[in-house]
Amino acid sequence: MSRDTSSPSPDRRVVALAGNPNCGKTTIFNALTGLRQKVGNYPGVTVERKEGIAIGQHGEEIRLLDLPGAYSLNAKSPDEEILRDVLLGRRDDTPKPDVVICVVDASNPERHLYLATQILDLGMPAILVLNMIDVAEERGVRIDPDALARRLNVPVIPMRASRRQGLPELRIAMSLADPPPSTHRVPLPEEIDRLLEEVSETGSGVGHTGPPHAALYVPGRARERLDENQEWQSHLIAARYGAIRELCGDSFVATGAERQTLTDRLDRVFLHRVGGWLSLFAVLGLLFFLIFSVAGYPMDWIDSAFGALAGWVENAMPPGDLRDLITRGAIPGVGGVVIFLPQILILFFFIGLMEDTGYLSRVAFIMDRLMSRVGLHGRSFVPLLSSYACAVPGIMGTRTIDNPKDRLVTILVAPFASCSARMPVYLIMIATLVPDERVPVLTKSLALTGLYALGTAGIFAFAWLFNRLFKRGESSIHIMELPTYKAPALRTVLTHMWERSRLFVRRAGTVILGASILIWAAENYPKSGGDDPAIQLEQSVAGRLGKAIEPAIAPLGFDWRIGIGLVASFAAREVFVSTMSITYHVAEEAESDELRDRFREATRADGGPLFSPLTCVSLMVFYVFALQCVSTLAVVRRETNSWRWPAFQFAYMTLTAYLASLIVYQGGRWLGFG
């Protein structure tokens, strides 16, 4: 049962989980909180904030924070800045933890103990969790938790989080009345210690008091004084790793019985120069078979359910604007969002499964060289590929990208992928283009391939451009860690899937509902006084807007009727077809054939055909590049935590679509095509 954590009790102990990415921290968080958790963003940034209620050994409620994964307290990313600021009590929106649980991958202790020892140096009450001890043992390492606990003076809990082994012991440690702070300190190099003493003696206002390393995390004259010595950070890092090696020497003992692990055997296949690509294509083939094919069944059920609901309301209510608002505005608007839910559930289940098993890092590793040619990270591959089904789950899938600028670039270019919502527009235009009654399969395939290729070219071209605009002067170095393979924690995967889906329906859905109502009102007011829906549409706000933008879109080969479709399809691209059906008096059940014939019969003011081959191609090119999807903008707003980026995205994609369509139409006319 979900429990509200928005108004925490002041009596609850606050416990924070901290650790490197891929250490099993989130698995532990989900095991301790279940569904008693809340997911959002930290104010002002796109870093995810997870908080929940855990039950202690004596039934008491504990407020649990899952802090962002980080490698160091010397912050170089928003995730690390938030981790540092929460631990130091600098954030007004998050309480300073009473206890910190430092999660360490026991199979890679030297790397993961770097952050853990930094946290312990702050002098906070702490618990050290050694996760994945089974993997360490497979690698021939014998761990002595008691020896480590004596050295650090904190509880040390061996765990296998994916199997919930060690969870009771962790609950007991969390429930200790007065958990001890660590007494372990990494000694400062002599030159740094001397500089701190000098700063303290000159009265900088910082002083060398409190936790031994606190001054290193405080801005001001102390930091400026230290920065005069260009190599102090390198000396500090070397000193810390030296202390960690000494610590590991007492507690992590190599037995010489190392054997080939499952990770070693699987990586021989999944990272092979040929086998890796074949495996990737097989996994992605299964994913997109499920997204495009299997998801179609529940999507049809959802569509039928909303259609039945609209029919029931239509029969239950008297005719009027209120009924039309509900049946043609609100219900289709909500249904247009919920219908994508099966695809989103499948996508996030697969992403969660691949991430929890460790395979997603291998996908990023394989794709990194190819994607880096245009400045993208390997982790951008799955979200971009997902966008060919729908940009909404694809953009939500960018949360797996650690670097904020890589993630932003991926979000900005993802809508260029030709999603399924563009398909109705493509198909009706291809059918109008071809003089025969039936479009040959080869013709349709070649045309669709060309459109998809054009969108893909847009992805790579603008990714290359944005990479140079947003990262000018930066040296982008990525640390790509390949975690140990492990059996997925199904509960963690399902929780991840549930949280993403719930946020999608709740937040994006409300924006879609409001936009759909506004578009309905624009198509129905002011009233024309007649029963002809085409006349009503022409005299409505949407119709007048279509006529108002006609001078701007005429160079693209469009008239005011196509302009109405462009405006209406901002709610969703496929709305273009239904809007054109109203304009040309075509019943919905016969739209695919009759609408094509009406398009072929439509004429301009000079008597020439409106939907000439050149106009059809121009319109398809426009839809390849245009961002005609309010749900995508809503999700971009959610993921970037700002309206600035969706506004920029809409502007640059609309301008690109306009220029591309203009070049096609005017260039075609210049070459003599009609």
C-alpha cells in the first residue's frame, strides 16, 4: 500500500542511501520501502529524488532517502552536487541525514570505497553495506566484515541485495538508538595539511576544525589558497587510494581460488566483435516486436474501452456542447495518452531488466564508438530506438544517461525518429501519390524507408550540431563501468516500471487533457449556425487560424484546409487524418479510401490539384521534422524541469520542417514538377 511521504513526521529518523552507480543501492531502497515511496525531481534540476518509508526492527517508521549515484564528493555533476549538499545539510528541501548507509560493491572494493571513505571522513553516523559478496567470493576473495567493522568503527553488513540476503541485519543496524560515527580518517598529505593550517592561522573564517576533511568541501579563501597548488587534488586522491588499499589488505583476502565467473563467460559473447552485435540485434528485435506487435492488442482494448465510454456518454446525455466536450474532447484526449501505456510498460520493463542484470551497460559500451561520432553517448541508443515507436517513452528512457548534457541532446533530437503516430499521415499521402487504386508493397516500403531514413539523418545531424554548441570548450570524458551480471530483482524492475508509468499518466496526461479541450473549443467556436461540420470547421477559431497562416504555408504548397490539419495535429500527429475527414465530409469508417479520393479531387483557387505529388511529398517531409505532439512537449517539460527546452525544441523543429518543406516544394517547381 502506498504511503504519503510528502509531510514527514519530525520524529522519524532520516536515513540516506549513498553509493556508486550500479552498486545495488536502489535494489536495497526498494526492498526496504516496497511501494511506500515517492519519486520526483529535486527543485531546479532534473536529478531524480526518491524517498520512502522503511519499517525498522521495532516497527518504527524511518524516512529513507535514495541519494543519486556518485563516484566522489568532489562534485563534477549535478548528481554529485546534490549528494554532497544533502550530506552537508546545505539543501532546504532535504533534511540532513541522521545516518548514512554506504553501499559498496564487494567485488570492486577499491573503486567503491573511495566515496564511502569520503563520507565516513565527515564524521556522520554510518553503516557500511558490502553488496554482492557472492560475486567477490566467485573471484576468489574472502571478506572479513568483522575486521572491517573494527577498523571503521561502524556496522558492516554483508548483503546479496537481489536475493534480500542480509536485509534483516540491515534493519537491525538502522534501528540502533545511537549509531556510532566512523573513527577512520584518511590522513591528509603533509603539504595539504600545512596549507590548511596556514589558512586557519591567517583568519580566513574557515579554520581547520570539525571533521578533518570538512574544509576541503567549503568554498571560500581556503579553497582559493589550496588552488594555488595545482597538484593538491592529485596528491589527495593518491593518499586516499593508498589508505583504501591498506584497508582492503586487512579485510579482503585473495585465496588464490579464483575461477572464471559467469560475468567472464557472458562477456565473451556479449562483448564479442560479432557476437555482441548479433546478441544486441536479437534483444532489440524482441523488444520492438513486443512494442510494435504484442502491445497492439492491449492498445486496441484501451481504444475500444474509451470508444465504448464515449458511446455510453453520448447515449446517456442529451445533445449539446457539454456532451461533445466530453465525447470529442476530454475522453479522446485522455485516451490518446493512455493508449501508449502498454508500450511504455514494455519499454520500461525491458530497460529495468537490462539495467538490473548489467546488460544495459554492455549495450552502451558496444554502441559508444558509433554514437560518439556525432557526440552522443552509447546509452543514447536505446531511448532513440524506442522513439521510433513513440517519442514519449523514448524521452523518458533517457534517465539511464548519466551525463546531463548527453541526456539533453538525446531529448532534443529524439522526436526526429518517425514514430507510429506519423504512419497514418505517411500512408494516406503515399496512397494519394500513387495513381493506382492499390499501392504496390515495394513502392510503399521504399517510400516509408526513405522517410524513416530522413528522420534518422535529422537525429544525427542535429546531435552533431548540439554537441558542438552545448559542449564547446569541454573535454567530455566518460567513465563507463561494466557491472557484474546478476539475476534481476523482479520487484525492483516492476517498481521501476510502475513509477515511470504512473508519472507518465498523471503528469503528461493532465497536460494532454487540457490541450485536447482547448483544441476542441477552437474547432467548435464560434458556432456557424448550421449543421455542416465542414462549414463549422471553416468558421471556427481553428478555421480562421488556418486562413490566417495560409500566406505563410502557401510557399510549401499548402492551403488553409491543410493549415487546419496542421494546427489540429498539434494534439497528436494522427489527428491530421481525422481533421481532413471532417473537412472533406468523409465518414470515419471509410476514411482510408474515400479520403484519398477526396484528396485527389481537391483543387486550388486556380483549378489546379491541391494534393499534387509535389504537395504530398512536401507535406510528408514537413511531418518528418515537425514536432506536432503536445504529449512530447509535456514529457520534455517534465524531464528537463523547464519550459525553456520544450519551447526551443518546438521552435527549432518547426523551423527545420518549414525550411525542408520549402526546399522540396519550391525546388520541385523550379525543376518543372507540378
